[in-house]
Amino acid sequence: MTSLPPGLIMILAAALLPFIPHVWRQIYMIGAIVASAYGLTIGAGTHFVWSVLGYELILYKADHLSLPFAIIFHIAAALNVIYSWHDRNWQQHCASLSYAGAAIAALHAGDFVSLFVWWETTAVTSVFLILASNTERARSAAMRYLVFQVTSGVILLAGAAILASSTGNIEFTRMQLDSLASWLIFIAFGIKAAFPFLNGWLQDAYPEATATGTVALSAFTTKLAIYALARSFPGTELLIWIGAAMTALPVFFAVIENDLRRVLAFSLNNQLGFMVVAVGVGSELAINGAAAHAFVHILYKALLFMSMGAVLHQVGTVKASELGGLYRKMPFTMVCCIIGAMSISAFPLFSGFVAKSLTMSALGDTGMMWAYFVLLFASAGVLEHSGIKIPYFAFFAHDSKHETGEAPVGMRVAMGIAAFLCVTIGVFPSLLYDILPYAVDYHPYDAAHVSSQMQLLIFAMLAFVVLIRLRLYPPEIPSVVLNSDWFYRRLFPAIGSPFLRAVMLVWGSFLCQTRGYITAFQHILDRVMHSPIAGPTVSGRAVLIQGGLLSLLLLLLYVAA
Amino acid sequence: MSDQSKQQTALQRLGAKFTKTLLLISAVLFVGDFFIHRHGYSALEESFMFPAVFGFLAFLFIVQVGKWLRFAIMRKEDYYDD
């Protein structure tokens, strides 16, 4: 049985958006997402294959691993449509619908070439969500973002090409890190998964997108990379090291970052670390953990980005140093934000708890205690920046005197749905466990587990209270925090520009010299043209040169004959 | 009393309530730890009130390192604008 790949229908539908009036456009987009989601009901198997140049391009292949990602990608796409209900311009809707469509299509790619096509499509569609901010700062961040995303795609293509020429098999499946091709593919995935030092684009670009754009961005690209890693490199021990570093390092940056959406971007990086560790462990429980974490993470991270987007939409800034005391003016947003914060901090009865428990248990089973304790430490870090800092500085702290009200209805409805899902999954984990890649026999709610987690969180919160009461908590300062993007935004230009200047100097003098020779040659030509020894004058230099070349050719042919 | 200081007092009262709730929950957790056997992956993890101590210290450590990091990697807001 053949069927169109899910997601493709959303990309095709996006082409018509400019011609549909507002509000109908939103309903139409929901319709496209539902139609695409309906395509999932066909079930596991290979449903669409296209033979090109001797290769089988598998455009629609579904299995137990792609399913949870496909479901949550559709939910995220729909939430995004609702969240941006008030936006009358078609441009951003077009970008986010086709972006979501490309990410969903990528989940169902069965070979590296079709994966590459969708991989790049997510890059070129999503960049418009950053450009839509329409500021100079956003424009340059968007260009840096695009360079990274496209580079990732090019490296993926290089890996696929080497794979095709060496093995003739481009199937998107499990591989070992033992060849140039697999390393290239690994690095391509690593750029989009924001590995340490390859992560600059994330914290650089996401907070520059529009209030609605960041919500869409936060869902797809990075989780697509997690999915790709889970498909190709499960059980690669290197990933445990990389993932552990990803969970721990952004924690320190998030403490001092002033832009709350950038704090969330650091937090996103830290969450990806948990998923990367789970993929690195690679057991059935761990892969379930990675998929479950990705699923709930998309919901609560979108919820947090939505609440900050609502603040940005209403107040015009998300800088912690300029916010505070909004709990009375935006009570609904505040409640949603706190539900998101408790979910990401993994409080029992919230979605983060039931997902993170899987990863922690799988990691504990491996006996790698150092990694286990790093992740435990990072859990306290999550509480610090996403659990406390975000709601505290936006809605409480001190009164910032902003006169404002609640966000538009669409924004509130989307936040309400996401918050409802966060709690529902937390209370009824079997809803999530039933769609995970492997059959689950896991019970997160036992007294021991719950009390351990509550101790960790409550006493970490006490530490926060102590610091605030003693006035030892660092105040928010208007500033930028240097991240790995500093290397290519400041260090490389500082070293590179004197070098480039020297190269340009040499090149310039070379051009000057050659120009002298060319002018001399032209003078000779002119003289021949204007005062021929015999016959008519020639009408132009080009004709003369052509004549000369033809004569030369004739001469050469004579010699050859 | 002006609106301003009213709002400030309301925030303080909210903070005090929050602190009291936290202390109450921590007391319950403290008592609970005498009765619940927490199974961990190492002996250290199973020791009395380990997650609580770990969480408390980790939090202080993160904030302190953050403060030090400010000297190294914090720049003015217009650092990249030129």
C-alpha cells in the first residue's frame, strides 16, 4: 500500500497560505496538520519508495521509533498554529507550517539522501522565523544560523555520498563509528543536536526569533537530531560523555544570562543532553527514555517559550532586569509558566518526572555512576534556571511597573492545552508509555522514587530561598554572556582579518601589475587596428582577437596535417 | 500607602508564605526519610537525606560558579553591536 509521506502534505498546503484570508488560514492549517496526522494511521512499514538513478529513495517508512516523534511533532505544529492565531501575516505561518512539515517528513525518511533533502528543508524554512523579527540583530543571527544548518546538511550529504560509493547502501539505519562516512554523519547530527562547541547557533538565534517563531523553532530541529542519533547511533558510549557535558555546562551560563528566552535556549541545550545520554546508553529502557523525554520536552519547552513569548508580546521585553511582578497582570500566563517550570524540573505528577525517570534508571543500570551523578547535578541545574529563575524574575521578584494585561486568546488557549497535556502525562504516564518504541514495564510512582526526587527539588529550592533572603543571589544585570559563538564572532575575525588583509594586499598589487600589461597589449592592438599595413581597418578589438585566434588555429592545423 | 508599596508588600507576603510551605514540605520529607527505604544505585545514594543534601549543595555550587563566571564571560549588552 502506498501513501504520501506525512508532512509533505503540510509543505504542499503551505504554498496556498498567501491566498487564504486570515482566520480561515488558521483553520486551513489545522486541517492540513490533521490530514498529515491521519497519514500516520497506516501504521509501521515502508509505504513510499521512489527509484532514482539506481537508488531506492525511501520517502515514507514508519516504525516504532518514528511514531512517538511523529505524534508530538504534529501536536507541536497544531499548538503553534493556535498560539499564533492573532498573527494576520501569512509569511510566518507559511514558514512554520512548511518547517514542521519538513521535520515530520524527515522522521519518515528511510535513506540518507531523502533525509538530507528534508534536513536542509528544515533549515531554509525555519530561518524565516528568525528573519521575521525584522531587526538588524535578528538578520545577522539568522545568517549565522543558516550557515550552521546548511553546513550540517552538506556534511550529511558528504557522509551519504561516501557511504553510497563505498557500500552502495544508503539506508538510514544503525551504524558504527568506524568509517569516515559514519563520522561525517555523526557530526552532521551533532551540529543540529547542539553538541558542546557546536551549539553556538542555538543560543544565538532562537531568542532572536519572533514571539511565535521561537516556539516553533524550539520543537523540531533539535529533536529531529535526537531522533536521527537514536536511529543511527544507539549505544555509542561517546554519546554518554557528550551528553553529560551538554547537561552540565549550559547550567552555569543560564544562571547569569539576562534574556529569559536565551535562558530557555541554554535550558533546551541541557535537556538535549539528557536525551543524548539516553541514546548513548542505548538499552531498550534508555531509548524509551530518549523518546519519552523528547515527547514531554517539546510540550513543556514550548509551554515555557509560549509564556515568555506572551510576556514579550505584551511587555515588549523578556530581559529579567526589566521584568518582575507580572503575576497580578498576567495570572493565567503565570500559572501556565509555573506548570511548565514544574514539568521541566521533573516534579512528581508532572510530565518531566515520568520521562526523566526512564533515562536515570537506564543510566543507573549501566553502573556508570559518574554520569549518573552529573545528570543528578544537572537536574538541580534545571530547577535553578527553568524551574525558579524564569517564573521568579518574570512574574515575582520586584514590581517592574509595566502596565499590561493578558496575552491574546489564541496564545492563552495554546498555553492552556500544553499545560493540560503536561499534567495529564504526569498523572497518567501510561498514555505516554503506550506509544514508546519498546514495551514498558516501568512504574515511576513508588515512595522511594518520589521522596528522592522531592528531596532533591525541595532542598534545592530552600537553597534558593536562603540565597534570596541573604541577598546572595546574583542580581540580574543587562549584559550578554559569551558562548561558543564567540569563537566565530570575535576570535576568528580577530585572527583572520589581518591575515585576509595581507592576502588582499598581495592580490591587489598583482591585479595592478596585470592591469598595466593589459593596457600595453590594448595599445598595440589599437595601433594595428587603426593603421593596418594593408587592407581595410578592423571595426573592434574583439574582431581582431578572433581573427588572430582563427589564423593561429589554421596555422596549427597545417602543422598537425 | 501608595499602590507601589502595596504591590511590594504583597510580593513580600507571598514570599513569606512560599518559604513557610517549603519548610513544611522539607520537614515532612525529613521525617519520611526515617521510614522510607530509598533504593539507589550506590550506597552513597541510599544514605540518610542524600538527595536533599546533594540538591542543596548543587544549587549553591551552581549559583556560586555562575557568579565567578560573570568575571570571565559577561560583557556589556552592546558587545556584539558594531
